Amino acid sequence: MNGIVQYDAATQEDYRVYDNQNGLLSNGIFSIKFDAAGQPWVGAYGGGLSRHDGQQWINYNIPHGLRDAFVYDVEMQGDVKWIATWSGANRIRGDPDAPENWESFTTESTDGGLIDDWVYAIELGKDGRTWFGTESGVSMFDGARWKNWNHATGLGASLDRVKKDNAGAVGKFKGSHHANQPRAIPGADAGDYRPNYVISMLLDKKNRLWVGLWGAGLAMLDPKTGQIRNFTVQDGLPGNYVLALEEGPGGDLWIGTNNGMSRFDGETFINFSTLNGLPGKFISSLAFGAGNYLWVGGRGGFGRLQIAPNTHRLINR
């Protein structure tokens, strides 16, 4: 909750802080994405949506058409931008300063097509399909029709499979919203197991949708077949709370969890912990940069790790 740090990785010295004292509306940052012009778009906790035009921050909020001031994800495809909020989703076509270019998508406006208004992640497919990760499962919109997946249709591992490994793994949900949700599975503690709650999502180069869930592990949805495969600690994951997903240069899946990080090559999970140089146990953000550098963020701060080619070692941390 301290804003954004712009860091010069080349010099490893120069940095600048942006916060609510110099243009942002909130110091809590959920998402940062860059458009084709290299301008950062920032989703904030209670501060709406902001972009930097090279000189100043331009802020967008509910009066502009934004569904909610809590923006959890921003995704872009050409001049189209999708915004995930805690009150539905927005699509912006073209100039964001033109009110007529803003569209809203909610459970009500889509007649239940969007399975939940609490949207945490959006992925854009090259085939024109848009995927939404929500607190009640996954929705897909192909431009005309909607389709949904949740635990009842195979998303997330069963309670019996994860209950032992989840015991004491994380704290309880905080806030009246989570505490009062009727979506917990009977017999499960809402703080330990929420198989419909999508925390992270990734559409990989093979067009497979990877879904990170709260306590129910990692799910892989194949859009071609509709089949879902679930992975948990029993399969090699370090933790069943999957907080971040990123595809590496070689096509491997990198996974941030409540108990460290993992690299999955499609067959084997190779796990990393603080002993390997991770900044902490809870890994909530992953991003690859030039030179095979993987930027890793979590509760213990952030670090830059260089992935050694053709090995499972982390070097030059």
C-alpha cells in the first residue's frame, strides 16, 4: 500500500515513487499493464484506473463510466481495453476520454452470463474470446454468447483432496463481503477452501486456460475439449492457494502460491522457496523481463531472479 516504484534495472540504482502525493488516487496497487505506446495503466485499490501519458497521471473513476473504484486487472488487445472491477467489467474501445467508448458488463446486464460481479482476472484470446475469473468461477464471452464453469462443473479439486494440506496454511478471509458469502462448500471453512474463487488466470500460447484458486489448487481448462484437469499439493504444487501465474520464455508455467513458487513443464513441478532466494513464502506477482530475468513479488518484498537456461536453478539473485 505504498504506490508504484519505477526502477531502472540497468543501473540498479535509479528509482522513482508514484503515490497519492504525486498523481495517483490510491497507494494500493492491484495491476500494472503497458499499452502499445509504453504508457502504464494502473488498477488501484479504491483509486480507480490511472494511466501515465509521459508527463502526468490521468485518472478514471466511476463518473467516467468505470464500474468500480476497485480495479483488479487491466488487459489490452489493440485499442480495446478490458477492466476487471469488483462490480463487473468494463470494455473501452478507442479513446478512454470519450464516454461513449465505455461499456459495462455485469451479472444483471448479461442475464447471468457473467457469473459474478466480483471480477479478479481477465484474459483475451486471439480467437476473440474473453475470459473472466470471478469469485464464483470462470465466464467466457465470444462476442455473442456466454459460457460458465465452476466447481460444480469440475473447476478445482475436491475438499477431501486438499483439506489436510490446507490446514493452517492461510488466515481467514477478512471483511464482511467474504465472511457473508454463501458460496463456501458445505463442511469447509470459508478461509481455507473456496474452489470457485479465482485469484489468478493465464491463457497460454497453446490457448489453454490456467486458473489459480483459493485452496482448490490449479485448474487447466482446455477450450477445445472443455475438459478440466486439477492439480494440488498431492501432484507436486507447493501450495493450494495459487496467487500468480506467468508463462516463461520456454513455455513452462510459473506459479506463485501461499508456500513458494513452482515451475511446471507439463509433467513435473519444480518448487522454489526462500532457500532458493525467494523474497518470502507468499508469492503474489510474477513477470518476465529481458535476459531471462523473472521478477517475483510477495509479502516479503520483491526480487529479480535469473533463470539458468536448461536447468532448474536460480542464479544471480
